[in-house]
Amino acid sequence: MTQSDSDALDLNALFEELQSQQAEAALPEDHRSGFVAVVGQPNVGKSTLINRLIGQKIAIISPKPQTTRRRILGILTREDAQVIFVDTPGVHEPLHRLGEYMNEMALTAIPDADVVLFLVQAGTAPDDLDRQIASKIAHFEGPKVLVINKIDVVEQDVASARYTAYQALGKWDEMLLISATEGHGVEGVLDALIKHLPQGPRYYPEGQVTDQHERDFGAEVIREAALGYLEQEVPHALNVEVDEWKERENGMLYISATLYVERDSQKGIVIGEGGKMLKRISSQARRELERILEQKVYLELWVKVREKWRSSENWLGRWGYKPPKE
Ligand code: GDP
Ligand code: MG
């Protein structure tokens, strides 16, 4: 870096600092802020709810369990409050190192949170895993909010039976029934959370909706497209890495990515007969990327085998699926 480059950077930093001080000064006196850990079993709708609250897609969603692998922040900024949602992987019975990591991420989010939101679904009665999660939450001293999602799939009497059954799992400061896809009750969730957040500053600048990097988000969108088409064991063995992400002069975004699977047979499935499957995945992912990034995208996908990557500390580390060092 040259001397003038570093001067320019310092000036930028100073300018940003001044701007954020100004924004800070304009905040109302009782401005509230903090972290909300969203925990629950896979597939209950955690990512759907957070995307809905943020008003844009930050986490991928799919009917396959364990879609969310990392802890992702979704940041909602209003005049009076900043709510930072921690979208966690669902807690499940782990089969390999990746699964263990996902459980750790989900449960270690609890003690660091200001408020814990336990999300369950109205379609099923509480089971053992719900009881285990509830008992972890019981150790948390802060406010606990229980949200029962997917009330659109049950009749009124079932909804009230589930309300009573889930209520019995712990002591809740708030309990709400919602449908994250239909939007019913979702505003109420926000009000309930903000009510229980401490007074505090804005931790992230207005306009920032997540802590994810563009490339990681891109990889997630590609993985989501693949999950939409792949059956059975392949989804869990799949990881996507973005190799290149470049703006071309014609305004087009060039993205090249590799889909990693664990076996040759899975590679065959992902590519499909005459490359058909990979083409479907690629065009679905491209459409979704273009919609979200509001830009033309040229997408190139590759498929590679990395045997047993889900049990390999090296590969898990490289892809950022590693517990934080305590
Ligand atoms: P997560 O694993 O907890 O993050 O769950 P996702 O947000 O990925 O959602 C899992 C599935 O449940 C997806 O197919 C969603 O469309 C669906 N889903 C989420 N919320 C609702 C809801 O309120 N009603 C219904 N019927 N489906 C929902
Ligand atoms: Mg999720």
C-alpha cells in the first residue's frame, strides 16, 4: 500500500466514524438494541421468520431439514430499536462432525443473547428434542419468548391444544401464535422482542442487514437451488464454495462455484444425465441471484468429490464450520 492510499483510507474511516456519531446522536433516548437467539428444531421456520422480519432474504430456506449450517445474523434497524437476530442451525441428533458443530452453534448462541426466541411448530406436539431445547433455555436468565409457527396448517382447536402443551415446557415471558409464511402475528413478535431488549446503541450501521459476505451468501443461494432438486442423502453431503466473483465491464456479474459431494455416485446425481440436473440447478440459482442482487449474473458451476468432508476437520475448517475457540 502506498502512503497516499493509507491516508485516503484513514480519511474514510474518520468520515464513517463522524457519520456514525451523528446517527448515534439522533437516536431516541430509550433506543433499544440487542441479540435475539432464534433456536428450535430444524424445519420449524426459523429462517423464514427472520427473512420475513428483516423484509429481505438473508438466510436460505428449504423443506429439507438442516438447511442452515452456520450462525447468520439478520439485522433489523428501526428508529427506536435495532434487533439482531441470530439464525441458528436447528438442533438435531448429530450423525457426524458437521452435525455436532451445528448443534454447538445453535446452543452456544443462547448464553450470549439478550432475548431467546424458541420457535416450534403447531403441526406437531412437543417431543423429546423440544424438551431438551427447553431445558437448555431454562438456564438462560434473560427474557424467553415462545413462538408457535405454522398455525396455518392446523384447526383452531389443535392450535389451542398445542399452545397449552408448549407452554408447559418452561416459563415464558411471552407466547405467540404465528404463521411466518402468511405473515400472521409476525409484527407482534417484533413488538414482544423489542419490549424485552435492553436500552442500547446501534451496533451495526443502518442499511446493513446481515454479517455474511457476498460470496458466502452466493454459495448459500446455489446450495438452496441444489437442495430444491436433490433427493435423499445428497443434500447433506453437499457443500458449495464460490471460486470467483467478479464484476465484468459489461455490468454483468461473473460467478464461478464448485459443488462438493462425498462420493462419485453423488457427483453423478448432481450432474445428471447429459448434465441436465446441473443445468437446472444452475439456472434456478442464477435466476435467484439475479433477483436478489438486481444484476445480470453469469454462473458457472463445477462438481467435485471430497470424501467424508463432513468428518474432516480440515475441510470443515476451510469452509468455516468450526466452533469458536473458547
Ligand atoms: P428452519 O430450518 O427452521 O430455518 O426452517 P425454514 O425457514 O428453512 O423452513 C422450513 C420449511 O417450513 C420451509 O418449507 C418453509 O416454507 C416452511 N414454513 C416456514 N414457516 C411456515 C409457516 O408459517 N407455515 C407453513 N405452512 N410453512 C412454513
Ligand atoms: Mg434455517
